[in-house]
Amino acid sequence: MATNPEFEYGVIEGFFGKPWGWQMREDYASFLKQNGFRFYIYAPKADPYLRTHWQDFWPDATFAALQKLGEQYQQAGLAWGLGINLYNIHFDYDRQTIEQLETKIQYLNQLQPNILAILFDDMRGDCDRIASIQTEITHRITELSTAQRFMMCPTYYSGSNVLDRLFGERPSNYLETLGQQLDPQVQVFWTGPEICSSHYPLPHLQEVSQKLGRKPFIWDNYPVNDSANTCDYLHLRAFENRPYQMQEWTSGHVVNPMNQAYLSQIPLQTLHLSYQDQDRYCPQQALQVAATALCGKNVAKVLLADLPLFQDQGLKQLSPTTKTELIAKYAKIGTKYTQEIVSWLQGEFPFSTDCLTE
């Protein structure tokens, strides 16, 4: 089967809770390049200058760090992007807000992002004409931005009715209105049947494509672990139920990783293997290959033996004795991967109540 040459997969740092450090982000440039990923988007929910205080500018030190980060990705031959989460903008979209938005986009242009993601996720949606207002905002941004590609995340970005319960009932024909009014060059994120989908059935994707008037760009919420139900787990197993045919069914695939940057590389590498190996892909074998390549044979053996404790049992179910033993074992190994396990065991990745999804 021929693959779609326009299809790309990448990573978005788009989770709630403890964000990555600058060194982690810089290290990802070489990791992504080596594993077939084509882009990285900086959009941590904990950065107030891209969400709750999007109107404001970063401190000089943060702006300089972002400039350096963008240069590193571009030098590595990867696209780099920013994701601005315009928190509740559609409830107060007046002349002052428009001026603030225009000023902010011109400010972001100084960072020369290749991609600009315009995000309306995880905010209230019970607003009159929300689809039309979001379309107008998106078009205003695309006219001002110097980015080459634009991605948009709807407020109702999944078929799950959890979003209706949390953010208000979605307006009728919300996706259809977006599809009719939004520039066809703007790619639209979609998480699938669920917020954290375990699979992406072709009939579902075809239905969404018809409503949007374009193939959806999959926002994959695996291995992310920032919600109330997932923060006590480390998602390390290989990707499954993402058939390589998604290259034909969708316009792209972006992965939202865990708060643990280096451990996220293990499942991320298996996604690359799944697209590369196609019908020959075996998740169990891919996990072994990825863990060994990244962590080394001996560490991979230990980590995979304990994987059920991390991904199935979870932090709250571990006894104090087990935690103490695991901390001692992994602290002694002392790699960047095992240090994240130790930090997780010590409770250094607390749940952020800003995350409302389950």
C-alpha cells in the first residue's frame, strides 16, 4: 500500500501539570529526528503566557530560551511550532481583545515558528456562534502570522460526551460549521472517539472527515498521564491499534507525551516502528527494541520486569515497602530514564487541578 507523502507525525508538549525542562526539550530534537518525527510544538498548559494570560509577554529569559529552542529544531531539519491556547476568548471577543490578539501574534512572529497551533481546547464552549467566532479568530491569526502551517483544535475535539458535561453541551452542527467556514488549508486536531482513544476506527474517521470537510489531524492522548485517572501511572507500553493505514485516513498524527520526557521516548519510538514496519509491526517486540535501544539491555530488562507495577498497578496501589525498594533500585542505576521513575515514585509529579478531563 502506498503511503501518503504529505502525512507527518510529531510531538506536542500539550499536557497539564509539571512541564518539561529546557534541556529535555533540546534533547528531543535529536531523538525526534532519529525516529522519523517531523515536528515539535511547544504548548504546555502550565505556561500562562500561552493560555490563561495569553495576552502577556514572556519574561526575557523565557523568550531567549524559546528562540534558542526554535533554532535547534530548525538546525536539526525539524519543523518547530507554538501552540497558543486562547482561553475563553470567544466570550469577550471585542475590539480590545482583537488588538491584544494582533499584538501577541506579531510578538510570536519574532520566534519564527514553522507551525502555529491555535487551540480552543479545555475551555467552556456554551457560547452563541462559537464555531463562527473561532473561525474568525483563526483566520485573523493566519493573516498575521508568519508561520507556514496552521493547526486548530476545536473546543469539542472528540466524540466523547465527557466534553459536553465539562464544558457545556456542544452546539448542533459545530464540526460541520467549522468545516464549511474554516480555510481548508487549516488542519484540525481530533482525539478520536474518546478523549484518550484506544483505537481509531476507519468509519469514525470517515464520519469526522465528512463533517470537517478535510481529514482530521489526530491528537493522540497516549502516553500522556496528566488527568486525575492517569497521573498515578507511567504509560510505557508500545502503541497499539494505530494501523499504518492512518497515513491515508488522516492528515497527520501528533502525540501528547507524559510529564516524564525521557520515559515518553520509549512508547514514542514504538510509534515510529509501527509506521516503519507496517504489517510486520509487533507491539511487544517493538517495546523490547525501543527500551533496549534507549536504556541499554540491562536497564531495559529491569524496567520491563517492573512495567506492570508502573502501568497497571499505579502509584497509589504500591505499598510503602515496595516504593522504598523501587526507589533504592532505580536511584542506584542513575540514568535520566530511571531518575524520572524515582521522581515519580517520590510524588514529584502531582496532579494539576487545572486539568478537568478524566
